[in-house]
Amino acid sequence: MSIILKAFPLGFLINHDYEQNTKKSYDLKFERENLNLIKVATNMKLEDVNFIMENLKIPYKYKNDKYILNNGLCVQWTSYQGHYCAFITPVENKFFRKLPPNFDFTKQTELLFKNFDVILKRNTRNVNSKEIFYYCYKTKFKTRYDILEELKKQKIENITRNTENEVRFRYNNKNYKFKRDERKEPFYIESEQKISLVDIISGRKNVTTRSLKTNFTNKEVLIKTLEEHDAKNIHVDELNIYCELNNMQLWYSKNNEESAYNLEADKIVNEDECTQLLEDLESEYGLNIQDLTYKKILERIKNQNMRLESEHVDEDNSIVLTIDLG
Amino acid sequence: MGKLKIKLLPDGTIEMETQGIKGKKCLDYAKVLEQLADAKNEKIVKTDEYNQYVYLELDDSQNLSDN
């Protein structure tokens, strides 16, 4: 499974004439012309970086922390909170051959990290960081005023920082940052990338895979259910839950907050065991919902001028509440 | 006044029946249950008493009946 790298800021955030001229929100050519840096937070320490670089057969070591790779990328390593962050750019022509016109920067970055995973035999991205990927694009904006005017025009109001050389804002639940190093330079924009946790779990060797729809919509209850089944390595983000259970990899994903999770089960060795496990999870999830609902109702009727008249448990384990409406 | 008989099934679904509430007013209690249980109304079945009593069957927010 590949890393999802395609999540561009809208064209107007790079060039306010773009959408007006093209009537499109984005295209690949536009990306190639403007994307000039990808930042990746990794879980690697110095010895990991050194080991990887030795194994990549580097054609040119520009500086101690900067490497020119033979796939057209330049990687600079920066230590950040005990781990290393990779700053990846298309290689500069003066150091290397001219890049082909169809050179795909994001694809090459994706392949590079797959390579890292293979060398270290583990996922190398920092999945505990919310800042796994940042894409940096060149923009045409030369003044802060132009940026603020454009944001205003696009009705983007959630501006979280506004200084001479930096404007930060949130848009469609993502963080963006306009920044420039020198006053005379145009601003560039950093776009936060949220990627699926499972997409970056690498080195999976499928035995059998199963995909199915589930009834589950409640994230907290699903996590509780998985924990009760002793699931390991549980990773959660906005719309995804990944875990390992009975040597299988389970990835629950949904399209939006309201929808039910889809399940992709991987590394299934025994189909019957998998079926039984999924049935157990469904039963347990239902019981957890029943318990949660019971507590909610009892708590909330107090505020509704209602009274619990009686309760009992049926033979089928249903809880029956009779509520006096007063 | 009246009563609500709420049945919480082990698969997470909820059924509700109103008692002593006549006419369309009992439909209002479907919304009350939605609020009490953070549930979403999936199906309402009217009882035989010709619009006097209403039997409500609700699903909790998990949309279990989707499958």
C-alpha cells in the first residue's frame, strides 16, 4: 500500500490568479512547478540515519547532513526533539543531471521512504507526531497584505498567527503557514498533510486479506472493544483506527464522522479464526453500546422531569426500562 | 401522564414503545429518545389502535440496521 501524498493546498493559496486563469483547483503540472520541499518527521535517530545513508549508495555527500541521491532527490537531515526530520527537495541541477520533465517529486519521495523502511525493516515515519508530512510550495505572494486579502476573499477567517513574515491559518481542518525568510522574497506556503496511519505501516506480507463493512460508528466504543480483546499497537487518527490482534492487522476507516467504519483485515492465517474474532468483536461492541446507552439514559432522564419506574433484564440479555413521564 | 418502555438490545439497538400516550403526540417521544440515547430513529411502526398508540422502534446511533 502506498503512502498518500496527494493533498495539495488549493491553487489560490499558491497563486491568486491560478483558479481565475485555469478554472481548476489543481493539476499535476501546477504541483511540479510549485512544490519545492517536503518535510517528513521520522522516528530515526542518528545511528539509523547513518545506517540508511550508507546503504543507499549515495553518489554525492554535499555536507555532513545533506545528501544528493541518485533518484533526483536531495535529503537534508535535521535533529528535532531527539529524532531526525528529513527535508527533501528535487536535486539542484548544478550538482546533478537535469531532471526529466516527467519527474514526480512526491512519487520519488514515497519510494525513498519505502526504501528506508526496507533497510531498517520497520516503519520510519514518526506516527506519533501529527506533523508527519509538510509540503512546501512556492507562491506568488510578495506581501502579507496580498495574502490577507486573498484569505478574506476566500472567506478564510481562522487566522492563528499574523506577523510580518508569517501568516498561519486553518482551512478545511488543515493547518497552513505562509512564511518567508527575507522581506524581499516571495512567501512560500507549508501545507500540513494528514495521512492514513495504515498507509505508512510498511513491510506487510499478506497471507489473506478481507474487506468488509461494519456496523461500528462510535470511535471510543470501538477502541474500548479492541482493548478488551487485547489489541496491540493501536493507532488512532481522525477517521482511522489501526491495531494488531491475534497476529492480524486490522484497519478500520471511515469517510466522515457520521459514517460506519469499513474494516480491512490483513495477515489472516486462519479464516475460521478470523470469522470468529470478527463476530466476537461485533457482539462485544453491541454490548458496550448497550452499556453506554443504559448509562446515558439513566443520567439524562434526571434532567427531563422523568422517573425510572422499573428495570429488568430479559432472557435475551435485553435491558428493559420503564420510564414514567411524570 | 404516560410511560416509555425502552428496550436496550445486546446488539446495541434500541426499541421503544409508548404507553398511555394517544395520537401523534407519541411521535414526539421518538425525538426525546434520540436525545436521551444519542440515537437515530430508523423505523417507526404504528400500532393497530389507529393512530392512538404508536410503537417506535429505534436504532442507536450505530445504524446497525444499515447492514
